[in-house]
Amino acid sequence: MEELKGNRISDISLIILLIALIGLLLIPIIIGSNSFKMLALVLIITVVLFASVENAIKAMMFFIHAIALMVFPGLPFSAYSILVLVLIIKLILARPDMNVFSVLMTFVLFAMVLTNISNNNLQEYIAWGINIVMLLMMFSYLPKKSSRFYTGIFRFYILGNVFAAFLGIFIRAFFPKVNFFYKNYSAIQYTRSFITNRFTGLMRDPNYFSQAILVSIAIIAFYKLHRKKLFKHEWLSNCMLFILIMFGFLSYSKMFIISFLVLFVYYNYANQRFNYNRFFLTMGAVLLTVPLVLKFWGDYILRIFYALSLRFSIGDLSSGRFDKLVEGFDSLLDNPTILIRGIGSGSGIHNFIDSSLHNTFFEYLVAYGIIGSIVFVLAFVYLMYKSGHRTTKKAYILLVVLMTSSMSLDGLLADWHYLYLALILIMFELDKLFKGDIYEYHNIYKRLSS
């Protein structure tokens, strides 16, 4: 139980409240009322403002999947940026344990970006800046909290992901003309249908959506590796896992398939006590249910796999991303000044390359230059070492998935990118707590045995 303005509120009550608020955001878009939407956004900001820090972080994890709903026509930034500002204020008031090295990292990044502020729109720099400050505050506030708190954050992230995905299906099925929430990408060229359209949830882009799905799957896998409960009942975690994988395949993302395979391989590598009996029993149950599933949904499933096969059978597996990467490197080598100090974060990168980079690591290099990139990497590695030097290899499953998926995605312009970095820290901290539980159990067992 957490506290909200002095009153005790359960996670279930908070989830119901957040679902109702997202529902309020949906109504004005369907009926076309901007004034009603402004009222809904004010209510959301008010809830986050008066919530405890713990509940505010949970709400942000829940809302990030519905960020497309928070764009207000006429405003140069998303209302989600206001929520980030509110969270920063709450984190500052909570007096986090500031790390000198992370503060230095923040100042250096701001200095590198400010030297290129003329390359971009001011609002995009502001959005980048508050996300960096939020990340600094989160890294200062999150360490040494309880496993219950960390689990609550992970739980809200996954529930928000699943809810936004189902809401996306609802919008497509009943309000097909309201296409503000997604881009009309088809898995099969020149073919448009409910099945072949690449699913995006409420994140507008199928690859960003599938990366959010991968993060949720990695979280569930982390708990399974530690044999801990993410939800009260294990069957609920299994249902969430099945639903998330299904949505991932419906995105028809090659990045999702490749990253999911990497996740599966790392999971088995990190699983020191692999249960072969349970594995074969699970596979047997799956094989027994396949005929039943094919009988009722066989046509849809076959069409999905056919579309996926076409996606992987094209000549360029990278969908032109590798060519853009090579072009970007050539442009960078031709501009030594940009190579050293970067070009700044935002659409200025698009003006430099004349395209999205589709690679988060290269995007860091172009945005911050060699100097800023080295500072950021060193600071992040230091913070990871400080949190993770006593962790097990199970703690790295989310980091592995994000690094794999980020090879084909932009990151600096995405608000959720900074929350993902905070989730990595949470997983490191939680791994240490779970590891401590195991040691404590062994100590109690030894004392009882003696």
C-alpha cells in the first residue's frame, strides 16, 4: 500500500484511476473536443502532482504507453513533458541522494548540446533537457528502496503496456477513421487489412511499440529467473507473457523477432537451474493445444506467419537502415567539428543526415560528439557499476534486450528512452535484493541444520 495525499490507496485503486484518466483522454479525440481534452490533461497533471513520489513514478510508467493521447493541437510539446516536470519537482522535494559524478555528467551534456542550440527548435531542446534532468533525479532517488516498491514500478509498466495495446485494438475496430494513434504500415506491400496492418498500440510506430513489448517480456523473464512473483498469481504473469508475445508478433517487426531470440538465448544462459521437465511439459501442452487453436484461428495465424515470412524474405534485412548508417558515418567523417562536439539533440540530426539514424548508439555520437558520448558512457557505466557490481547475470537481461533493439531505433527523441534507462537501474537494485534473500535463506537453513 502506498500513500496518496495522506490517504492509503492500493495499487488496484490507482490502476482503476489511471485507466479512467486515459479513458477521459480518448473521449475528446473521438468527439473532437479540445476543451474536454484540456480538462482531462489537467486532471492527470493534478493526480500526479498530489500523489506520493512512489505513486507518481508508477503513474508515469503507466502513462508512457499512451503518450500519443497527450499531444495537444497547437502546443509545441506533449503534455507528457509537463508530467515529467511535475515528477522532477516531486523528486527534488524528496531530497534524493545526489551523485556528484551523475551531476557532472548532466552539466557536460547540457554544455555540449547548448553549443549547438541553433541547429534545432527550442522546444525539442527543452523536452530533451527535462528528460535528462528527470533521469538524473531518478538515478539519485531510486537506489536502496524496497523490493515491493521496485516490483510495483515494473507491474505498472507492464499493465500500462497491455492496457494501451488492447485500447489500440478497440480504437482500430470501432473507430477506424481515428488514425491519430497509429501509422498505417502494412506488413505486406500494397495490401491493407486489419490483420496485415502493423500493430502499434498507442505508440504510433510499430518498432517503438515492439521495443516496449520486449521491455515488458524482459521484466517477466527476470522474475522467472529469480523464481519470484511479479503478480500475486503466477498464471497471471504467464497470461501477460503470452499476450505480450502475441502483440509483439502482430507488430510484424523484424527487430522484435531478432531481439526476442536474443532474449530467449540470454534467458537460458542466465538460468542456472533450467528445469527440463517443466520445459518439456510446457512444450507438450503447447503442441496439444495447437490443433485446437488452428481449428478456430488457423486462417488468421497462417496469414500472420505469411506476412512475417515476406518481411524476412526481402533483399535488405535492415530495411535500408544499414545504408543510412554508412551514409551517416561518411557525413560525420567529412565534418570533424561535428565529430568532436556533435550537432545537438533533436531534429537537427535529421537535417544533418536528411533522415532518421535508426541507431541509438550512432545517434548519441552525432548528437554529443566524441567528447559528450564518452562522458555519457563513462557516467552511465559508473552508475551501473555502483548499482550492479554485486549483481548476478540475471540483472542484465533488460540491458541486453535494449542494446539489441536500439541498434535499429532512434532513442534520444523518445521520452520512454529515459525511463528505460531508469528501469535498468531498478533491475540491478532488485537483483541485489533478490540475491540477498537467497543468501539469507541459506544462512537460516544452515543455522537450523546446525
